[in-house]
Amino acid sequence: MTKTSSLVSILSTEHGRLRRKQRDIRKRDFAKAIRHGTKDQAYMGRWKLKYDGIVFIVDKTMTKEVTAYPEPLALAPLDSKDRILHNRTKELLALKPYLCTSHTILVVDNSGSMVTKDIPLHKNRQIAAYSVTAMDFVAEQIFKQTATNSDVVTLIEFGRTAREIFSQEPFDWVLYNKLLDRRDPRSYKARLGLSGLDSLIGDTNYLNALEAADQALQRIDHDRCALSLFFLSDGAPTDGMALGITPAAAKRRMVAKMTEMANRYGDKLDVLTVGFGSPQQDFSVLQEMAEAVKVGDSGAKAEFLYCERAADKLESAVSSLVSSTTMTRTLLLTGERKQRRMRRTVQMESSANGLYQWRYFRIKGHSFFDKRRDEFAVHPGLPPGACGGAQISYSRMDELVNAPPPYLAVSRVACGTGAERVAFRCQLACQQSESSFVLETMVAKETILVERPDDNMEFHKNFCETQDLASYLASEFNARLVGLPWFDAEKTPRIGFLPCSILVLDDPEWPNRGMLVEKKLNVEKYGWQKYNDNAGCCRILRGPDGIRRCYMLKAVDGKYHHLPLDIEREFQRLDEMKTIIEEGSDEEDIEDEDSDDGEEQAEPKKLAFKDDVEPMKVSFREQAEPKKVTFKDEVEPMKVSFHEELEEIDLDTVEEVDLAAGVSPESEGDVKPTDYIQAFSHFTYLFTARQALVCDLQGVYNYDMVPPTFELTDPAIHYRSKSGKRNVFGRTDAGEAGMDMFFRTHHCSKVCKLMQLSRRCKKWKAKWRDHYFC
């Protein structure tokens, strides 16, 4: 018999042809299944044939096809260790919810119509929904590392009522299996007739599901957790029928609920509503729900997608949710949330071809932030930023102190912008001309937000206070460096933060305009570097040449490398924190009066260095008198090597930080400049008894200074408040969550381990209040 005649001999019903067309299963596969597939008895005397991942249901004679569909996705093979780790992760996130980086609520229609068999490659709509979600939302993100165990998922199913199936499950293969387990296990006979229940008893009620979703979102609501709502249904809601109200009244309630959630969660929230089914169904309510989220200035994002009866379009919808959630999470983790407030339009220096035009403002006042009184006070002298390194005689300096320059010349073009501030070059001037410029060039910073001109002094307060505290902690760190075995007064790097002050300007367009001024760093010579960021994203990795170097994690297609939680390490830190809280139970918060009483010696840790340095107690002595700054010939930059054994990472996802220029590799053995700056962040955490951590370190490494110095500005401080107060040190203060994120990427060098032996100071707040900075 020819191939053609053998195919023709197989009788196909209209039903079978329709199913093959919908599921893209060729008739030839049916013929192969009859000859080579496995055969099992099915319902009503029919046979089930399996071949090459496809299931055919045929009549009792095996000549007449009834239906066909692919075999369902198999569960991931897991063992008890996988489940234990999953449960440990869930336990940790329940204890420390601020470690969650995203929380997605999946709301899936489970009404009778979802068993309709009209989705190609899937047995019915319900199975298609869970199969696609498991594959494209969970498995794909695990493979691509766009989601890790710090991201959690809650599942809600709804029909006549809404039911939470599972809550806050971490991303891993256990979650994948949990979603696949929701596929309808009932037999074909048990599902007969269910698709008609919607129109009879009204079992597609949205309102209960929306209320359950809102309650789930409220369980994890902190500033660094991206929130997502995925709402899928195959038909119009029947809430009006269930509540005894008109459909229009029910729709208004749904729209109001979506608006309420948008206003509550703001720019942390991404919403995707999905219509999945016949084009004859009315999906206008889903569309209006998405539109309601975008109305107003909440910053929440929303989209409606109609996926017809195609699994591939549902896959695209899920991918859209993944992209929007990933972007929101990245913005939250890096402190670069999308700016909803209006920003000033400024021209950048890069477009000015190096030609600066100046605006001259009369200086009305000079202030500094007085931390003792928690307010700005009159500064008695010249701006510190203008005096550092100025080549000027003592007599001329005395003249300027007694008769300060009356003008500040500010460039019309900006030299830098950030999320909240814009920076300009500026210069003190005796008259309104360039020839009258005196002292050093400075940088003037102010708000870039249109609606904040009236509170610009308050705007500067957090920046001044943060930089002041960072400077004090740097002085404590520098004083203890003398205890290092290899300390060299001229070569060992120091940490420094730029002193800043506020000039109040006479601007007719902006009354009482305040500009924060500080020294202009020589970025042209030394290069601007970001040594770690607000989330501590600094890694030590092996480069292509085998040398380990310091890398900053950088964006890949707009996404930051998303690191998983080290569960056991986090539990260990949790135990340590409990001990610290108990020991420091009598301490006051930064916003309260200090009542600390004495210092406490930290328990020395056992050290294990590669050169077998024995653990030591660092003896701290007074720092040597700093020598006059001298200059030496510029040395070519060198690569920074480290001796921590770490995992390999694709170097396309990182960016090398080259910051050791001017220091000989042999100057301090295997200790390099980056060791000091990363050790400083860890030191601040331990010195303040785990209450504060300075990070987001950025600036220049001035290797011409003696000793060489990291000149830094605009740090972030994470502060652990016992009272639960948030953002004590401004918008970038992520509290204990920020500390945890820092230590997820921090690795201790030899410097860091030795500096951990120094005392933690319970009186650090009082000492800081007495520290002179400006």
C-alpha cells in the first residue's frame, strides 16, 4: 500500500481535523502513532495512543480519530534537599520580608469555561494557562537568572469565590512544580458540562479576586520590592449577577479597586490583565481595569493584552510581565526609580564644546549643617570647597576671609545630573567678570525637581548630614589604619569625603536659592569611579588572564545581574543581629537623645590569610602628623588583584573598576587600594554596632596626595532604626534591607578582616556630634 493510500485509509472525523489544526499536529503523526506508539485503554472503550510526545484518542477500532494533543509538561525531578531549601528560603523571607525583591500575584480564572478545548498544543484553556506560566514565567527566568530566590509568587484562583492556593513561594523548581500541579487533573467525564455553568450560576466574579490580590500585595510592601499583578480570565465578569447589581455598577467597583491599588503602591506596581479565549467574549472590563491603573500620577504601570486562543500569544503576554517587573525591580534596587515629578530641562557641558557661559549671583548668606542643633547655621568662613589646594598667599587669604567675594559665578550648562540633583561648575568672584575669579573651582549642586524650589534648604539637609557622618566614620577608619602590620604613613591609602556648605543666592527668579558647594574633583586626570553602589554591587572575579579584580555589576539590556540569597549565611546573620539587638537594647535611635555609656570590645575573629598571618589584636595609636602634599610623576594604572576564591561569572555582565593608578604592586604585598575602600564600608557597619553602613562610594583616587586618598562624595547610609523609622538618611537609606544587600556581594580582603578586630563604639553618635567637618 502506498503512503498516500495508507493515510487516506485512516478515517478522520471533523472533530479530529479541527483539533489537529488548532494544535498544529499533522495527520502523518497520527499514522506513526498507530504503527509505533504505545496503546492504553481510554474512556468509553476508546484507545489512547502516545507517540513522540503527542497523545491521540481514537475509537475502539483504532481507525477513527477523536482528538489529539501534546503530552503535558513533566514535573521537574526534585529530591528532599530541594524541598528543604525551598522551605528554608520561605522561612527566611517570612522573617526578613525586606529581602524580597519582587512579589508577583498570579490571579487565574478557574471557572467552568476554562476547561474549553480550543487552545492549540494544550488540552484546554486552564492547562494552557498553567503550562505557559510555569514555562515562561518561572523556568525561563530561572535559566536566565532574571529572577532568584529573593523573588516570590502568590497564586489566587477565582470562580464564584476567590481562593489563595499558595502564598509567597520563592522562585525555584519547587514553584515550577506547584504551578504545574494546578493543572486540572479531573477526567474528561468529570469535566463534561462545566463550561456552561458561567451563564447559569455566574461563577466568574472579579471583585473577590481583586480584594484577595490587594491583601496579598500588602503583606510585602517596602521600598525595594517590585509588585506585579497578573490577572487572566477567559470571559466577562458575572459579579453583577452574584451581587444583585447591574453590570455597570459592578464594573465601577472593579475600576475603583484598581485605582485604589495604583495609588497605594505607586511606581512599584506593574499590572497586566489578559483576555484569553473566544473573540465573541467581552473583555472590555479587563481593558478598563488596566486603564484605571494608568489614570492619575501614581506612577503604576498597566497593560491589557488579548491573547485570542493562542498559547504563543499568552507566552508573549507573560514575557511582557517579566520585562516590566524586571525593570521596576532594577530601578528599586539601584535607587533609580522612575521620576514621576517634573524635572528641569538642563543643557549639559558635553553639548557646549568646552565653552562656559557664566551667570553671576550675589551671595546673601553662607551656611553649614549644624548636626548638634539639627539645623543650618551661619558659616563663619569661606566655602571649604574653594580653599582646598588653592595656590594663594596667606595675606591674600586673610583678605578674602575678612572680605569674602560677593559673587558666585555659576555655569549655564550642567556638568552632571542625577535622579534628584543637578551639578554646575562654579567659582567665587569679586566682580561680575571671569578676571575676578578667586580660589578654586567648585561644584554647585541643587534640586533638579521643578516643584521643590521653595524647600531647597531642607532638600540639602539629608545630603549634608549623610556626608558629615561618612566623613566622621572615615576619620575613625583612617586613625585605625596605623595598626596594620604593613602600614606606611606615606603610601597607605586614606578615605576622605568632601566637606560641603550652602551658599544662599540672590536670584530674582528663585528667592533664597540655596546651592550646595564642594570641591571640584579632578576627574579629567584621575577619572570618576563608582567603587560600590547603594546595593553594594561590587564583586571580585577572575578575569580572562586569570587575575582576580574588582568589578562593578553593570546593566545587561537594562537589567542588573540579580544575585540569589545565600540562605544559610542570611540565617547566620539573623542570629548575629538578634545578639546585637539584645546587647544594645539600651541604645537610642539616631533621631533620639544619645544615652550610650562606654565602649565594648568586639570578640576577635579567627583569621585565615593565604600568607598565614596569625590573628592579631590591632593596637591603635595616634595617627602620624600628615605631611605636606607633594606630587610625583604619574604612573600608569595597574590592575587590582585579589586573593578570594570566587565563582566564575560571564564578564559580559560586569564592568572592571580600574582604580589603583599610581601604587606599585609591591608597595603593600597583595593588598591593593580597592581593599581599603571596600573594607571601609564593612568597618562602618561594625564600628557603629551594626546600626549604620556607608556605601555608594564614588569619587576619585588621588594618587598624587601623600598619603594617596580616595576623595569621595554623595555616599549613601543605611541605618537600622529600632523604632522602625524609614529613610533616616534620605531617600537612598534602605535600612537593614540595604545592609543585607551590601553583604550579599561583599567579600572581605586582608584589610577588611584585620579592621574587623577594632572596637565597636557604642558612643559613636555622641562622638560624631562633636566631630568637626565643615
